[in-house]
Amino acid sequence: MVSKKWIASALIALAPVVFAPMAHAQKAAVKRAADFASDDEAFLALREAARRNDAARALEIATRLNSYPVPSYVEYFRIQPRINAASEQEIRDFLTRYDGSAIADRLRNDWLLELGRTRNWALFDEQYPLFALNDDLQVRCYALTSRALKGENVADEARTQLTAPQNYGEACALLINTLAQSGQFAQDDVWNQIRLMAESGYAGTIRRVIGSVEANETLLMQALDKPVVVAARGPGNGRGAHEAFMIALGKVAKNDIDQAVKFLVQSSERLTQRELPIAWAQVALPASLKLAPEAAIFWNRTDGAPLSNDAHQWKARSGLRAGDWRLVKNAIDAMPAGLKNDPTWVYWLGRAYKAEGRKEDAQAQFRSIASQTNFYGQLAMEELDQKIAIPPRAQPVTADEIAPMARNEGFRRALKFFDLNMRFEGYREWNWELRKMNERQHLAAAEYARQANVLDRMVNTSDRTRNEVDFTQRFPSPHREVMTQFTQRLGLDMAWVYGLIRQESRFIQNARSHVGASGLMQIMPATAQFVARKIGLGDFSVSQVNDIQTNIMLGTNYLNMVLNDLDGSQALATAAYNAGPGRPRSWRSTLSRAVEGAIFAETIPFNETRGYVKNVLSNATYYAALFENKPQSLKARLGMVAPKGFTASDLP
């Protein structure tokens, strides 16, 4: 037997051989950290290491940054990649040291996720009430799980929260299973969630909850992977088989609506009265997203079916496209309260009442949102026979009101991050400070952002006020000389172009999207090269896209091209600028009649483009009111949208 004394002696003897390479590696690591050209460069590398969960690299770089001007973030990026290994005391020390700051709340968010994952409910329950933003769905799911495990009935709260499977992760699946096991969720609740996950394309989450229902996992996965096979076989026996069949129908309908309808009709007698409306809803949603004219017919067969938020809205949108105001009203009436109270559906319910001749009810709906400075608030004003005008400007903020903003540490950190192009962190710091402020302070903060030439924060901050407003902050028009030059040359509506820039980049000159669009007008490299060739711009290089004059020249010319290609419709051209010219042509080709521009905008099947078109044209209406100093009509700007080939005489 080898003695412990001999092992100790051997280790001492081998130490120079064993540990020398390790010491050398440490020295090399320190040297690498010292090789950064500046502390800012090292700080950006530290953030990247934290994003990659490279705890060793983060620690290595952090050693260089002992005197960095934002020490809280250096510490955060050092701790965050090893949140699962950091001691409770280390995390508590950080939270105490930076108590009340945005980054402390962020670390608490990270810690709560880890506490939930490890089922440390005692510590989770202590920390959760201290989480100020409480903007993480997974944390909220863990909180509901903790309460459910203590015997509280949280089913209704859970149903309200569980609407977006893309954000569920492990936490919300745990909540669903916990509620099912405790009897707070019935089988209907779990199957509603499984259908929602299938509708959203999150099969991995389905696997996490399938144990809470009586189902054949293989069959259910086959319904997702080989839906035609499952749908062709029909419903089978038992609830699990029926649910798999209905999920398969939805998948089939995404590719072939007629085939899905055929399978459903063939099997309708084998479905229960409760299941049949659900099955039709599975077909109706994909049909709606394809803008199929028969979608409204399918939705009229879904009364009583439990629907996702998406399905509720597309049921109403299909009614709008078909001119079926009864379907629109029924769909909105069936929406959950939070959705029904959205300005979108307040407005369209008012329109449905108006179509029924219920003028007073319609006017009440319009009045309830007419003070809102958004797309549907503007349209509601016009339904009340008012045009869109610029509200009276609040008393301008004074230098004394702006001075505290310049001293605000959170704002100063935000500006530092903006200089480093760390916009996510900058937004977090800026918005954290706004939480503590009243409307006058918001206006002062917006003015401070103007002075610092951070126009996106000026717009965003000023947008928050309701009673004291300053539309010169909300709707700035920088680079006016350049803009005037190109819009006048092209005969283009300058208010529309500014409305588009406000939505595209919020006037961030070097803005770059996740798909590579650049500059004020967010131009894709291929689009920039195409337009440059079309207008004869010699020696053009993609590197020039962020130059203000070049960006505006290319952007306005492209916008003018798509406008001319789409019959002068700003609604269609705006959609084309965001989604490409082919898509709005395709969307309007499915129309059987001319529709209001507002209906076209609301029924765009791409979420991003739908919001984009509404925001751009709303912005443009306010810009026109500012530039022309007179009330405007959003309805006139939206116009009518008709299938290609309609003439003026075909329009209402």
C-alpha cells in the first residue's frame, strides 16, 4: 500500500513540472488581457465572454478593468456566466453594493431563474418581491409554481400568463405540470396549451408537458413531423388520438388548405360536438395567415372553441377582409379582456357597432381611445368627425429642469454605453431611470437626450407623456436640408419619409438591424447596390450606406420606386419597404374587393410588417400636421387597397 507521506513527497517533487505550464498559461492569459488597445475594447470583450458563458475568459478580462468607470457592469459580467456556481454571499454582496440600480435588478433576474431551476423556493420567495421590473415570463412561471406548491390556487393567473410558448422555457412547462398534478389544471387546460405550442411551432416544449395528459407521445410527435399520415388515418380512439388528429390538421393546412378540409370533412362524424369547432379552428388559422377567402367561412364554424390570442385576432381579421361585421363583432366579444381592451379591437368593435346601426355604442367605443396618439386613436378621432392635429405644446422645460438629468448617473452610464454601441445596456439604464420620473421630468430627460444627440431616446422618452406633450420631441426632423433636396426632386411626401425613418431607425445614424440593414433608412446592402445602379450612382460602395446624404438618397429613391410600382398607395409601398415588393402584391391579389387601407394594414399576415405599416402612416400623419400646420386625415393617407386591375370606378 502506498503511504500518504510518499504521495505528498512525490507531488512536491513534481510541482515544477506539473504546475509550471499552468502558471505559464495564467501569465499568457494576463498578457492577452493586457493586449487590448483600450479599456473600452477590453470591456466589450468582457461582455462578449459573458454572453458566451465563458466564465474563465470573463474573469481573465475583468482583472484588467479594476478602475473601469462602470464597475457594476464589470462585476456583473464576471458573475453572470457562473451564476450557477457563485456563492449566495457573493450575489447578496453585489445586490447590496448596487442596490436600486438597473444592473442589480438584472442580476436578481438571473439569480431567480437559477433559484427556480434548482427548486430553491425559500430563497426564491425571499427575492422575488424585490425583482422590480418583473418582466421575465419564466420568472413569473416559477413564482406561480412556488405558490401552487404551497397550496394556493393560481390557475386563473397561469392561464393569463401562458400565451407565448416561445418564452416558456423549462419554467412554464414546470408550472403546467405542477398545476395538472395538483388538479388546478384540467386535461382541457393542458391540451389547450399543447395545441398552442403546436400552433407556435415549439415541439420541444410539448415533450416537457406531455406526461400530464393521457397521450401517445410517438403519435403526437408524428402529428407534428408527418401530419399528412396522421390526418389521413382520422381521429382514432381516445382523446389523445383525437387531439393528435386535430394538431395534424393544423400542420397540413399550413401547406394545403384543401387537403386539410378534406380530411376534416371525412372525419367530422367521429369528432365530438366539443371537438369539431376546435378542429375547424386548427384549419382556420393557417387559412387566415394565407389570406384565403374561405377563412371567414371556417371561422364561422368555431364558436365555443378555446382559441389562442393569435387565433382570436385572426378570426376578427378574417371578418374584416370578408366584410363580415357580424363575425368581427362575435370574434371581439369572445376575446379575453386584456385583448379586447386593446385599442385595435376597441376601434373595430366600434366599427362593427356602426355597421349594425348602433351609433351611440360605436361613438362610446371611439371616444374611449380618441385621446391616444396612435394609429387607432387617430382613426377613432376621424370617426368622431375630427381631424388629426398637433396638441398644444407643454411649457418648454428650463435649464434648471434639465440640469439634474445631466447629473443622473443612470443616464450617464446609458450615454457611455451608446458611445460603445451597447444599445441594449444603454436602453436598460435609461429606461430604469425613467421609472422614477413624472411627466415634466420625462420632458426634461427627452430634452437632455436631444442635447446629447441621442434622438431615439428623445423620441422614446417624450412618447411616454400623456398630459404634458411636446411633439417637437416626439417627431423630430433632422437633416431637413438633405431630405428636402431628395424628396422635392422625386415629388415624394416628406412627411411620409420622416414617418418611415422614425419607425426604421429612430434617427440612429449607424443603426444596423439583425438582418444587416443600415443607416437612417435601414437599407439592405443588396438593395443599396440595386438602387445605386438604377440611378446611375458611379463608384458606389456598400461602405457608404451609413453616410447621411447617401442613405437618404438611396432610401428615398427606393421608396419612390416601390410607390410607383404599387399604384401610388402609401399603404402598399410602406409594406413593400419592410417586407419586399412581392409580398404586398401577393397580399392584395387575394382580395375579392377593394378594402379600406386600415383593413389592409390590419390583415397583413406578418406581425412585424403589420405593426410597421400602421406606425409609419400614423407617424406620417403627425409629421404632415407639423409641416403643414393644419389638421390631417389618416384615412385619406391610407386610401383604399384593391386587387391589381381595379379601376377608380370599381372603388367605393
